[in-house]
Amino acid sequence: MAGVGVGMGMVGSRVIAIHHRHHRTLIPTPQFNLHFNLPSIHSHRPSIMSATAATPSTAVNNPVLQQNTASTDSTSGCWPEFASNISGEWDGYGADFTIDGHPIELPENVVPDAYREWEVKVFDWQTQCPTLAQPENPSAIYKLIKLLPTVGCEADAATRFNVDERTIGGPTNMVSAFAYQSSGSYTALWSTQKAGVLELEHCLIDPRDKESRVRIVQIMGFEEKSKLVLKNIKVFVEQWYGPFRNGDQLGGCAIRDSAFATTKALDVSQVLGMWQCVNSKAYFQDSPNSVLQELKPVDGVEKSVRDKEHLVLLPKNLWSSIKETEDGEKTWCEVGWLLESGRVITSKCIFSRNGELKEIITSSETTEVGV
């Protein structure tokens, strides 16, 4: 039986409900381009069709997942546990934001006529992110599926707007750098088809609830040849709904989240001041042949100070920050998630003056004396 999820739209100063319809939707087995010369991101607008959904065992037999290259890490360490925690059906909502943290409306051509007639502004996509990682070798696939918003019962099935397929590791690897933790958290650097544009994808798992995560994507460009600048931000708030099923079914009535783009942004006072950090790091500048690396714990506790400058405040207690060190030698690209008062988790990509990735750091931070 179909269920109905409720998103939020704006009519003048009024907020009204927008319905995203949840139906069981069968989809074809993912098709992967096997002829990449350079890592790049490929999105396509698929035709709407029905087919028998691929089972997890079918997807496991995909050669993309079974082969490995010298550019990826070994299977030692926490990869098998990471693969188990990252794999599955992740459903939720996604939204785009400006560099000032303002939500961006969905394109007019995807908004139903009924909403336009009532001057409803729609900001959130309903999304699926089926993910499958191989525990035996460091390789994975995932698809970001955006679904068109619908009005009430006008649609018989959830209709896809587009599908963004990505591979990590293996002979068709698309990622430039990938750092991971056993929890399922990861940070990825993606090249794009647009010259001089990078995507920094930070996936943070809630340590209190391993079935809840956020993905914050910083879209970066270059100015003055090598200076990194923020272009815009994408945020996805997702829940785990079961083992990998290749996206053949939405969470339906069980979806535990709702549209968030126009909800209250983070209170900046909650994340300012002195923090004590327990860090895990992956080094890339001195490991040019290792694209996939485990984030390994660093001994001791470091102190850091966070101020208002460069902070972009986002809903769901999230933030983004891009800043240069005083000497101009490094650029820090950070995102963070306030879990509760006095406790945050962060992910950082640190680049050199010439735009080369030096290291990735994830941190558990607290304002308390005893970390």
C-alpha cells in the first residue's frame, strides 16, 4: 500500500504541506560505464521503466566490485566492517544551499503545476541512496536517486528525476581520494565533468544511532589558478531502511525524516569557542598511489578554537567552513554536526597552497575537560 510523506513549501509567509508519494518501484540493474580514462562524475536522466530489481547477490557479482587496482588500499584494517555498515538502502531528503546557507528552490520544470498555481516554493528532493560495498576488497558502488515531487494521488509510482551512479575502487574507480572509518563514515574527493570544479563529500554517521547519517557536499572551484573557493553546498539527511535492494523500494510510511531545507539553521553560539578533539587521520600527499585509505586514530587530544568567520550555518545542526591558514599555505574545508550541547563531530580536507590534498581528518569534539 502506498504511503504519503510530507515535505514543506512556502506560500508567501505561510508554510503548507507538500506531498511526496512513496510507492514500491522496480528498477533495472545499474549500468556502469566501463571506459573511464579519468575519474569523473556521470549523471543521467533515465527513462522510466519497470524491470525485476537486481538482488544483492546479483550486484555482488558485478565485475566493478570484484576487481581491484593498484591505486586502492589493501583489505587489511577496518574495510570489512566499514563495508557492512555502509551497505544498504539509505532513504531521505536532500537540498542545495548557497554559500551563505540559503536554501535553493527546485527547478521550476520539476515542480507540479498545482504548486506553481498556488505559488508554493519547493526546496527538498526526496532521495534514495542504495549502496553496496564488497568486504573482501576495497570497492563499492552507490546511486543517488532524486524523485520528482508529486501532488496527492496524481502519480501511480515514484518518478525519478535523475540517477547519479558512482564507483569507489576497482577498475572503474571514479573517486580521487577516499578516507573511511569502521562506523560507515567517510570523506571523498570527486572530480567532475566541469573543469576546475571538485566535490568534497563528507558522510557522518551518528555515533548514537548507526542507522542515521548526514552527507554534506562542498562544491569547490578554483580562483587565481589554485585558490579553493566554495561554490555551493548540498545536504542529504538519510536513514537506513534495510539491506541493499538496489533501490527497488522506498521506505514508504516508515520514513522517519521529513523535508528540512527551510527549517531553522544551527545556532552559531553552540559551536564557538575552545574544543578538545580526538582525531583520526589519513595522509594523501605522501601516498600518491593509494586512493583509498583508512582514517586511523591519532594518540592524544588536540585543542582547537572555532570562531564565526567563514562559518556557513545549515539546518539539522550542521555547518560548513572554508578558511585559509594565516600564512596562506593551507586551506581547511570543514563540515560539522552538533549532536548535542557540547558535543560535535567534524570532517576536514586540508589542501596545500597549490590545491593538492594533503590529509583528511575526522574528529570527535567536546567542550568538556575529560574527552
